Amino acid sequence: EIVLTQSPGTLSLSPGERATLSCRASQTVSRSYLAWYQQKPGQAPRLLIYGASSRATGIPDRFSGSGSGTDFTLTISRLEPEDFAVYYCQQYGSSLFTFGPGTKVDIK
Amino acid sequence: QVQLQESGPGLVKPSQTLSLTCTVSGGFISSGGYYWSWIRQHPGKGLEWIGYIYYTGSAYYNPSLKSRVTISVDTSKNQFSLRLSSVTAADTAVYYCARVGDSYDHFDYWGQGTLVTVSS
């Protein structure tokens, strides 16, 4: 089973700042099967990025994903007030999905 | 626009079986091309994939839960279901149903989630 580690656990930033979130896998993630989700309190997760770098439908271009192998990054270029939330990475491999523990982006 | 909605009891007694149903609208499970999944989230914690099913009935489960989980599909009702047996307090969680996206590696549509509490 591939274990995902996310850092930092919490990121305290101000609106307008750039956010850089990291996701590291314990083994190579095949075919860049790496996705990112945003979750706000009381809501279901929302798909942001799949295939490591493809934005999901309707996702603003301030969200971007990059990386391959074992190291992946989600970047939010300029934080909007609605972007303060928890972000999860997720991988698929060997017919098994696993999620990272999440990074909370809160207002500084 | 595909929509998913979970339904089922919000309270289950220990040792009993948790049963939930996900009703899909805006698309047909029988059309194929997508897997349909269950995911849970323990209170204040991260996400755990439970399993997924294809319209043919082929199902795949998380090995950590495999001995207690059954996922089934009813294409005539456009629904798929989760059964989790021998539940304990550790199974208390918000349960989500979701669609696996067309590259089979991510979840593109989610239900709103339903909280299931295991307690006597």
C-alpha cells in the first residue's frame, strides 16, 4: 500500500498570498495517478486536480498541480477568502485508493 | 450534472450491519464507463476508501475492510449500496458515495455524506 504524507500540517497565510502544499508518496505513484481535493467544514471533498496536473471542470486557474514519481505539489497562486480549507492528496495504484492526512490552510 | 445522494440509518448498534444506499441522478449507472465508490471519514479525521463497484457487479474492496464489506448495485433503481458487518464504535464516520472519474484514478462527483454513529 502506498502511504501519502502531506506537509505542512497547517499553513497560515493571508489572502492574496501564494500557497504551496506538498504530498509525498512512500512509493512511485504510477502514471501520475495523483489527485487533490478541497474540503470545507460540513461539505464533501471537491476534486481540484487529477492526473497530477489536470484541473477538474470549473476549477479556477489559480489552482495548479505538479510533480511525478513520489513528490507532488499543489499551488494556489493567490489565495482568495474561499480557499481557506483542508486539502487532501489521493493516489490510485494496484486497485487501491489512499488519501493523505490533509493540509489545513487557515487565515493568518 | 451527476448527483449522488446517500440514505440509510444514522444510528447502528454494535455488532450489527450498517447499510447505506446511494441514489444516482443525472446519469445512468448501467451506461458503464465509471466505477461507483464508497469512502468514509472518521470525525475530524482523514478519508478512507472502502471499495467500488462497476455496473456489472464487479467489486473491489480496501483490504483493511474486505472481510466485512459488501458493495452491490441495482441498475433498475440507479442505486448502489454498502453493507458493513459487525460494526464497532470505530466505524462511526461520515460515509460518502462518489463516482470514480473516467481515467479510473480519482473521484469526480461526491454525495453530501451521511453520518453513521455506532452506539447502543
